[in-house]
Amino acid sequence: MIRGYAALPALLASGMTPRSFLLTQEVSDYVRASSEPLDEVAAALVAETAALADRGEVPATFQIAVEQGVLMQLLTAALGVRRAVEIGTFTGFSALCIARGLAEGGSLLCLDRSAEWTAIARRYWERAGVADRVELRLGEALDLLRAVPAEPAFDLAFVDADKGGYPAYVEELHPRMRPGGLVLLDNTLRSGRVLAPESDEDRVIAGLNASLATDPRFETVLLPLADGLTVLRVR
């Protein structure tokens, strides 16, 4: 396995992977160097996705930050998560991290619309030996989520999809989450644009952030990690 960020492929070391807009490249590199290093499979997936983004074949902003994936794997393991759901899988790095953190016999349900991008994810899940823990369903995420029985079954949910759909995803996830379960929402700072939102998506996220802060169904914290990661704990 690759043991340290200095040994990662050049694309990862060069800063072509996402980082927090709050950090300089130097501080971001230090954060990653001071965290659990990626192994060879995860590093290769991150590097392949970065290369696709560099060539303009996929949006660079769709890839979560490396340190965010490390945190999500740690949280999944620490909570003893047995059932998880992900809305927005892309090339599969976040799903790989969650799947690796699952308790024995655990499973992850991934909802995404792209057969092309998730084909990359499937390759790396196989390489990592976690493909048997992941079920991928393709289609419109909200429709797929509504097709899941509305009963408390999931210990962890991660949402990284169309930002305009976030309020609906939260509403549909709530009855499907076990008490004490965590819902993680990505990109809730929108590169700081939530302070003065101009686009419809920015306004949706700013409004959601305000409502979740006082939502009695959740304990809520918005972390300044990567592009903002909101953590909701179901009461």
C-alpha cells in the first residue's frame, strides 16, 4: 500500500484535487499530510478522477476532498454503521470510504443517475474488495429514495447531489434514518456564496442552512471542512 502523500500520483500531489476554499494550498497539503494516508486503490481512484477533471471530461467540483473521505470512513467505523445510503456517487471515492468503514455485514445503497461515472466507481470497489457491500441504483435520486420503504433503517446518509434537491432529500431521509443516525450534507458553504447568494442553488442551500439550525428533528453542526459539511444527528 502507499503509505504517505509524498508517494501518491503526481496529480494528487500537485493540488489538482479539491481543497477547502478557506485554506491555502500549503495548509491544505499540511492537513492531508497530517491525516491517515490513502492506500493504493483510493489514491488511484482520486488520481484518475483528477485526471478526468483536468482534461475537462468530468466537473472537478464533483470530487470530495481527500481529507473529507478519510473523515467519513472514520465516522462510519466509529459509529458501527451497518446500513448507509449515499445520494450522488460520481466516480465512487466517497462510497469507497463509507463501504470500508462499515461494520461486518454492513451495506451501502448508492443512488446516482450516471452509468458512465459510476462505471469507474464499480471498478475501484472491485479492486478494493468492497463491491459486495455496495448496491448501486441508477435513476433520479429522489424517485429512487422515495421507493425505499419509509421506515428507520439507515445509520448514515451522505448527500452530494443537485443542490436544489437538498431540502427534499433531507425530508425523505428523515423517516428512513434510525434515531441517532447521521446525515452528512456536502457543499453547504458553496465557496462562501451562502453569505450573499446569487444563484438559485446558493439560495436553496442558504435557506436550508438557516432552517436546519433550528430544526427540532436534528442536532446540527456546519463544519468548515472542504466546501462545508453539515452533520445532522437524528434526535
